[in-house]
Amino acid sequence: MEQPISKMLSELNFPDMKFEITKEFDRWVIRLTQTEDVELLLELIWDNGGWIGCVLDHKGMSDKTKSLIMDTLMKHLELD
């Protein structure tokens, strides 16, 4: 999971964004943090041979940026 996230951050030019991954069975919770005021909490689940992703929480990020992050991450998951 680290590789697709790193590729997504690199592609979107977010070199200062940090991430934490928590895995429980086929569920990953990913916290992306740029600053104290800019965060995104994502959930990814592997189910029936495909990825399901959603935004659990966000702070200081536009809808456009959240969508761009999720779309780019899902693209890299499909390729890996």
C-alpha cells in the first residue's frame, strides 16, 4: 500500500504530505497530513476482487483536491 500512496503523492506533487497506514484484514485506513490544518482520512477495502474507497474525514481540503487524490490513488492501486 505504501508504493501506490507514494506514487500518488509524487504524481500530484505533494512532497510535504505525510501518510500513516493502518491495516485490518482487507481494510486499510490512510491518514494523509500536510499541516496541522490540512488532513484527509481515507478508507480502502479489497472486496470481491476490487477496491472500494471512501473519504472518512477531511480538514482544510477542497472537494476538488479530495477527488483528485482519491482518483489518482485508485488509478495506482489498479496498476499495481
